[in-house]
Amino acid sequence: MSDSTEFDLIVIGAGPGGYVCAIRAAQLGLRVACVEKRDTLGGTCLNVGCIPSKALLQSSENFLETTHAWKDHGIVVQGVSLDLARMQARKGEVVGANVKGVEFLFKKNKVTWLKGEGRITAPGQVSVAGTAYAAKHIVIATGSESMPLPGVAVDEKTIVTSTGALELDKVPGHLVVIGGGVIGLELGSVWRRLGAEVTVVEFLDRLIPGNDGEVAKQFERVLAKQGMKFKLSTKVTAATQTETGVSLTVESVKDGKTATLDADIVLLAIGRRAFTDGLGLAEIGVKLDGRGRVETDGHFATNIPGIYAIGDVIAGPMLAHKAEDEGVALAERLAGQAGHVNYDVIPGVVYTAPEVASVGQTEEQLKAAGIAYKVGKFPFTANGRARAMAQTDGFVKVLADAKSDRILGAHILGPDAGTLIAELAMAMEFGASSEDVARICHAHPSLSEAVKEAALAVEGRALHI
């Protein structure tokens, strides 16, 4: 083989996990290539996921504030109209800047982009677009894809996944979202703010499963106040195309009664699954678990020496930042260092308005584990900055060990929750107690004071309630 086809490391997939792994490994002196079949780098997250959805979330929030909220601030705006084409174009510009940024980083760090689909033909061997490449180490970072639902055939026109929901060229009259998780609620809230009627159908009896139950209940009330409708404990059994859109057959989980639900657009968002198609894993004997994810040990190694996996394609939360941290940890291990990921302190955020953010364990998990704990809560209605912003929905909740006071979990529903949770994640990473956070001087007036007050409330010492 020529030198141009031999590498220390080949990463398959240029999403957040893959491209970060490739860059970090290159920084540490490895000769690195990254395989990506898209025309742009960044994977689902940058191209059709995290980044474009946040662009539309921000734009739709701005639109709603202009049409409804600003008058309360004494700002009168007349003749406001929606230019959806421009909004979509701006989203594209945001995506373009991000993916070009990754390409720049590849060039800066001398990471070779192998364009095309990658297939592992043998340990240490990867085929891309008909060319064979060799590597001491291979990392599978191929991410995930939208989960299908029997009876609901996606065409990305009237029945869409998150990909199609980001590209609609007009506001639907009625959008039905199948799935009450993060993706469905974020994109549902975008189109609700822009004028669509939105109905969320969820199989479980609650929204955002896996999050704290108390937060989920109040979150549902807040979204309902914003005009979103919910059919919980309900499953979709069939979808039929009609002249005007889609007719869904829904069934109550509790009593089996069926009904129909008509929609202009249906968004299927029941979750995501690991994507391993075309990698040749079965042929070389890489083990998958019962959910189709690549099995790895505590150091991201598969059962085949020299082959590793990170991100959505392995077990754990399907979050871009989890994949990034795994990518860095693995790159450092391959370079002889000691990379590590603390899975107990990985924050999760729902970027609706208000946001939901969490880190660590929920009350339900602590109860199930038989762990004695204390709770401190503080509402944003009692926070001066939140009042000034007219964003008082929600609260901060801190869970601490009953004996040691060490913070075990934190959950926030409220403005900028995704930023506020970082303080509590930092505290947990360093093993802090609720009293540690409570004794830190927080700026006034700021939203972060609600975090301090919740920490104070663990011992019944909150000052402003």
C-alpha cells in the first residue's frame, strides 16, 4: 500500500463524536482519516439535527415575541408578517457556517477526509469508494437514524421525520407529532409559534420520559398554556394519505378505544436507533446488543481487537456532547493517555421555551435505588431577573444525599435552563454539596440566583420564598 492509504486511525462518521475524535487524535500526533458519505461534515447534528433545529427555534421565538410579547414592554410593532422562506434560508446559512467550520478544523489539524461510504472489510482494513485503506485503529462513529413505526410510512412530505420537519415550506394548519420526547416537542413548538395547531400523541402517560416526573408534569402544563394539545396514553396504529393530508388511526392504551385524527403534516419522532447499515459488522464478527447497538467495554473497544465505537451507535444517551466526550476520551487512550467519561454527570436539555435541563438522577431513580435524599426547589416567579424578563414559568430543583449533602441530581424548567444546568453539572463533577453551591456568591439580579436559592432550600434556608 502507498503511504496515502495508511493511517494510525480511521474514524467512520464525521458527526460530533467522529469529527471530535479525529481532531483530538490528530492533535496528539496520530495520522488520522475520517470517513464521511455526506457532502458536508458534521453528521446529523450539524446538518439536519441540533444546529438547524436551534436556528428555527430561535427564529420562531423571535417571531412570537414580536407579535405578542413586546407590547407588554411598551414596544409596539405593526404590520408584522412571517417570511418563512427567509427564515429557512437563515437556518441554511447557520448550518453552512458550522459545517464549513468543521472542514476548516480538519485542514488545520491535518485530518484527511475520505469521502464516501466506509465499510470495514477486515480488522485494520476499511474500504471507501472502491479504495482500500489500512489503520492500526478503527472507530465506528456512524450515529443514529429516526426510528420507524409500523403502519406509518415516511415520505418526508406529509409524513416526515425531523429532517422533513425542518424543511417545510409553509406552516401546517394542523401538525400531529407522534412522540412526546425532545425532538417532537422542540419541532412541535417551532411550528406552534409560527401558527400551526399542534397535537402531540404519546404512548406513555407523560412527556419527556426519563426526565424528572415533577418537571414533566409542569412542562406539560406550560406547553398546554402555549396552545399545544396532548393525547397521552395513546398509540398510532395506522396512517392513510388523504387529499388534504394524513388521517391517523389512534388507539387508547388504557381502554383500546380507537379514533381518527386528521393532519396536514405528521411528524414521526418516537426516538432514534443506532445506524450500522453497510459497515460489514456481521461479516467481521462485531457484536451488537439486543437493540442493534455496537457492544463495547468500558474503554469503547468492541470484541474485535483494534475496532472501537462511540456516540449514538453504542449504549447510553443519544446526545452530541456525550459522543464528543467519548471521542476525546478514546483518542486520548489511543495516544497512550487516560481518557475518561463520567456518565453520571451528562446534562440533557430540551430547547423549547421555557427550556428543560437535567443532570444526574431523578427523584424516581433515587426512590427506586432506595437512596435517602433531600429536595430543594425554587420557583422562577420569585426570581427578580425572571420577572424583569417576563419569563417566570418553572423552577430549579436540587436533589442531595440525605446524609452527605452531596448533589445527586438537578432539574430545571425555565428560561435559559440549558445554561444554568452547567453550574450544577460542574458542582456534581467536583463532588460538591448543596451547601457548597448555596455559599457561592451569585450575581444579582440574575437567573442563576434561582440555582443558589434551590441549593439553600435543600436545608430549608431559601431566602426569597
